[in-house]
Amino acid sequence: AELARVMESGYRLSPEQVRERIGSLVRTRGVFVPALEVVVEALRRDAAGSANFSDYLIMLAANAAGATPLLTFDRKLAKEPDAELAR
């Protein structure tokens, strides 16, 4: 999740460029990514949804660990079925 934030703010990449680069990285031969399916799903939701990759990655990882719904202060992420706005 931090990688995406660094890429956006530090390298001034667009969300689309971040998605493309992370997607390329996780498909690189010899690169091991724990819970690859969670990362791939976060990339997919980032492309289609209103929240960002980092938020989707956190939500999906939490959901995979049994934390459903994920409580969040992010109003965009709270619109997702597996997340709920914390009050």
C-alpha cells in the first residue's frame, strides 16, 4: 500500500501508471507476492471503483483475514460492500 502512495506522490505517477507498474511487477517472473490474488483483485477494483489501490488492498487483505466489514474513515471506500464507514 505504501508503494502506491510513494509512486503517486514521490514520483508523481497517475493512478493508472501506478496500477500498470504494480501489475507488471507482480507478474514478473521470480517475484514472489504473498496473497497475489488479493493484490490482483485490488488492482481490478482500483481500475473500476472510486477508492484507490492502497485502500482496496487494505480492505481486501483485512477481509481475507476475516475482518468483514472493514471499518474505515474513507468515504469512498465505505461505499464498497465489504467496508463500512466508522463513526
